[in-house]
Amino acid sequence: MTVQNIIYSFLSILFTLPSFGQNQLTATVSTTDGPLEFATIVLDETMIVQTNSEGLFTFDDVKNGHHDIEISFIGYKTVNKHFDLPSTKMVEIVLESDLLVFDQVVVTGTKTFKRQTKSAVIVNVVDSKTLDNVQACNLSEGLKFQPGLRVETDCQTCNYTQLRMNGLAGGYSQILINGRPIFSPLTGLYGLEQIPVNMIDKIEVIRGGGSSLYGSSAIGGTVNVLTKIPTINSSSINTLYQNINNGANDFMLNANSTLVATNKKSGISLFLNRRVREAYDHNEDNFSEIPEIKNTSIGMSSFILPAKNQKIEISLSNLNEFRYGGELTDKPAHFALQSEERNHNVWMASADYQINFNNNKSNFIAYTAWQNTARDHYTGIVPDEADEIAYANHFLAPPYGTSLTKTIQGGIQLNHNLTSFLGGSNVLTFGSEYLVDDTFDEIGSYNYLIDQVTKNFGAFAQSDWEVLPSLNLLSGVRIDNHNLMDRMVLSPRLSLLYKYGENTQMRASYGTGFRAPQAFDTDLHIAFAGGGVSRVQLSDDLKEETSQSFSASLNYDKPTEHWVAGFTIEGFYTQLNDAFTLVPIGEDDFGELFEKRNNQGAVVKGSTIELRANYDRKIQIESGITIQSSQFENQVQYIDEVEGIRDFIRTPNIYGFANLSLNPNKKLSGNINFIYTGSMIVPHFAGAPNQSIDEIITTSPFSELSTKVGYKLPFISNTNLEIFGGAKNIFNSYQKTFDIGKNRDSNFVFGPSQPRTFFIGVKWSS
């Protein structure tokens, strides 16, 4: 007996109950244009399946009795049918065009397939169409157009980025690739820019502690990047040229191809991205504000259906990037007066196996994921020639470094649908996973070393109980055993969904979370300040940081004949205990030293308002604004001899976006988008000619207005050629107070990621 048969037999014994009177049910799905391929069908809220090229799907071995079936396809109205077997054995469905889809199928909120309006946890979605509309080049640019999210640039020299969710810094957010936490601390420095947009199918976002199901670092929320999956045969090539404020050129080439077997039992999607961007110097001091990039990414994702009830998914990608920022020179990095140079080689892979049984009421998933990052890097300043010893030592032993990070995860998950549970239905989920992260980062010349292996075993259980058609209770608990903590951590979560009529959902959630005492992405960044470099070390007695999060929301969407409009109002409150803070502990021969310590409690609270509307799928607007406060209980001193503050640094109290898409016909498209960032508090260290004192400043608010216009031309049969162009940050709202020279404070950066940028491109698709 094979391992597959043993697993199948064991799980069937656990969950299969005797059933008599089995039938075959056939469903056909079509539109006014004919049969609809890849329509989604859900029988009794169990496994999600899809129609074939004839719009057909057959369910085998369906028990006699009452059943519910749901049929959906993006761009069409969802249909729900009720029927009884054996009286009904054939279901014919004709889908009508939908005005706007606010109710996609999502997976991140519960680790199971769920419609947005039926999920007790709010899951926001950024799809590939939105990414295309705003002309996002990578993951970081796409995340800007989500309520409660803010992507910031944190280094004037290398431009590393981090994502802030509900006011919390990057280390509080869990970034997943296809549901797996393989976004390592080292990848977190530049990974948001390294993941190309044509690799992404959609992005699912959960704000707040309701995402504690995913373990450590999910306090602020979770971002799940879902890569493109094979659905239909297609190909596309996209070329883009950008001119950055008449100071630098940026070229990009994207290519995608998808092939699906005629029997629909296998498929593969391939992507290729090549980007070459010149360094950009905004203040004309011969030091870059935007680094040079040469990036090549390639990858694939595929599926195989070895049997009707089994599926195997495999993905593999390689991201290779050269990045240089600092003095603009053709010399090797250590001859530049100040510079950072990075050579990344990142491999990511994952494999999932799923088997469905018990009339599709149960399924078992086994998965593994892996990431390996190798980085050669340089971070240095040439000392003044007057300091003869330091000047000579710099060239004898320049501060080149090596980084190696390996992340491996493996896990299993079991889902079972109890169709009759205390008057309702309940989907039970059980699982466990093991995650190992090995981080090594060394610069011998600075006596700098981070060599840390973290191991975490997690187990989780969840109940997704539909108490009534209008009431859903999601409850669960996760337990984590982390090698850097003295105790196991229990993280419960509870979410309640109440549906008032067809258009209104009210939600309330509570969850706890933790961050282990390990090195995060920001700890691995070496910054320039005061003529030297600043580094972070971990306190010997550092312990975990814990949190409690509460949220409540009201969601309303009203459809009419031509309009769909809606809003979401959400309030959130997060209490941090033993919060991590950086404390200045003095200087050494190389520069400033900071230590990460447990400090005190902190509270992050606020509200987010989302507005959205669509007219006949020709005009669509989405917008969101967050008003919040993030404060420690007592003052925190970020700079010696400068009075401490309670507010979180780099955290504006108001920020938001608006995105207007126009599609008057099938050929013409347009987009106008807007990002607003309120004032924030930013430390500024002395050292540059323009900055003589250490201080903490309050920035002015800024905004970015961008636009894009595209026009499709018919090309060869069944292909299109689109010509597009536009401008980003039209009014050039770029930071005007950058430090100058080699002794600049590279962390004193807070404005938009780029100045006014014009772009033009051509896209061919079939």
C-alpha cells in the first residue's frame, strides 16, 4: 500500500460516516456569450472546484437530501441554489454580469477558502488589475493603495523600505508568500522592492491582531502575496521606461506565459522581470538619493491533479539584484567617499499537496516552503585623510560583509466541515508547522556579527461556526514554542460577524500576539550618521514582546441598477507589553551604537474609514483614511542629551489614499491616484555640513498625485497591443531637506519614495 493510500484510509476512518443513497450531480455554467470556463463552484460550503472548457463539472457520490451550491466568477453575480437529491441531478446556471466585485474568495483570514462578506475577519484584496492601474513596479508600490497601510523609505543611501500597518513598524507585520512565512528578516530589508509586480496574482491584507493564526510578528497584521496561478492559456510582454525628474533613467521588461493542459489536469505559469535603474541625485551633491538597481527575477508556479480529489502545487523563483547608493563614482565601492553596495541572490520555493475526501467535506494539506538569501555587501565611509591611521586601515581592510539567511518551513493542516453543528455548520481546522530561520550577517572590519538560529514549533486549532445564517463565530488558538523564549506562548483569537440584511456586516475581533527576542529587518541595517556608521545589537536579557488587540467594524455595500457604493468604518486598539525600543549606548571607533531592549508598554489606537463606488464598471473609486495615535507609556530617549518623546517615530497620525479608475470603453483606460501622509516625528543626527546639532523634528505633511492613461489597439488575431503613459508624483512633492555630503544622516528620510517621474510603455497580450 502506498503512503498516499495509507493517508487516505486513515483520514477516511476519522471523518467518514456511513452514507447511503449516493448520486451524481452535474452542473453547467454559462453566460450570454456561451459556456464559462473556470467558474468556481462550492457544494455545501466544502471544496472549491472549477468548470472545464465546456462550463461543466460533475460531483460524484453526493448523498441524498438537501444541498446548497454556490457558483461564482469574477465580474459576474454570484448565484446560490438549493436543491434536493435524488429529485435534482442537473443544475444549469447562467451568470449575469456584475457591476462590481466586492466579494472575492479569500483564504488568508481563516486558512480556508471564504467569501469576503462571510469572513469574520476583514480581508482586503489588491488584485493584479489594481496593480496595473496604478503602474506599480513591485510589491512596495502596490501596498500603498490599501487603508491602514503605509510603505516608507528608511535610508537615503540604499533605500530600504518597510511596511507600517495600523501605525506599527515593519517588524510587527507578517509577510507571507503563498501563505508561508518565508519572508526572512534579511529579505525584509529590500524584499518589498525585489518582488516584481508581474509575479503577483493578488495581495490579501489583514489588519490587526486577528491574524495571530500565523504566529510571531503578526501583531500589526498580515500581508499574503499570492503568486500567479495557471488558469487559461495566455502570454504577455510589458516594457516600461521611466524618467526620474530628468535625472535618471529606469527601464523594465516583464514577461508572463501560462499553459494549461487540454484535460485541465496540469498547468504552469512563468514570469520574467528585468529592471535597470540609474542612481538619482536630487540635491546635486554627487551622492545619490535613489540607488542604482540591476534586477533580474524569474520563476514559475504549477499545479498537477493526479486524481479528482488531489492537487499538487509547486512554485520556484529566483530574485537577483545589484544595488548601489552613495557617491556617484565608477570606482569600487570602498573608494567612494560614502556608499552602500548590495549583491542579492534570493531563491524561494514551495510545495503543497492536498487530498479531499468524505464527499469533499474534509481535506488534508501537507506543505513545505524554503528561502535562501546570499548577500555580499559593503557599507562604509572613507575617513578624512587627516586621520592617517584610520584612512590607511580603511583601504587595508575595507568593510565588506557577507550575509546568509536560510528559512525552512514544513506543516500539515486538516479541515473538516460539520454540515450539522448545533443548528448551524462549522468548519474545523487543525494544523501544526515548524519554522527554522538561520540568519548570519558579518562585517569583520566593524567587529559586527549577527549569527542567530531561531526555531519555532506552532500548533493551531480553529472553529469557523455559522451559528445562524446571519451570525458567524470564529474562534481559535495557536501555541508556539520558540527556542529563544523560556515559555510557550498561547495566542487565542475570537471574531464575531453579524450580517444585517444582505448589505451590512458588523464585526468584532480580539487577539493576542508576540514578537520573539530575535533580530528583525531594521536591526540588520547599518546606517550612516555623524561621520560614522550606526549599528544595532540585542540586549542579553531581551525577552518577547506581547500584545492584545481589539477591533470593531461596520461594512456596508449597496447595489443599484448602475451603481454599487459602500463604506467600511473600523476602530482598532492594540496594547503592547515590554515593547522593543532602541536605546543609544555610546560610540566606538566606527560610530554610534544602539541596543534593543524591552522598555515599557505602548498603545496604538485609531480608526480607518474606507469609501468605494462603481458605475457600470466604467468608473471606480476606492479610498481610505486612517486617523490614529501611537504612544509609549513614558518618554523614550532616541538621542543622547535630547529630551525623550512618547510618540512613535516615523508614524504619522493621519494618512490615506484615493484611487480613481476610468474605463469608458474596452480600448481606453485611465487612472488617477492620490496618497496623503501627515506630519511625523523624525530623529536627525548632526554631522553633515547642513546639520550641526542632534535634534528631533516634526515634518510637514505631504501628498502624491499620479496618473496613467492607456489605449488598446487590435493586433494579430486574439491579441492586443496597449500603449500607456503617465506621471507619478506630478507636483514633485519630494523631500527638500536631505543631508548633503559623505557625513550625512542616511536615516533622515521621510518623504515620497521618488520625485516627479514620467513613464511610457507598451504591453502585448494574448
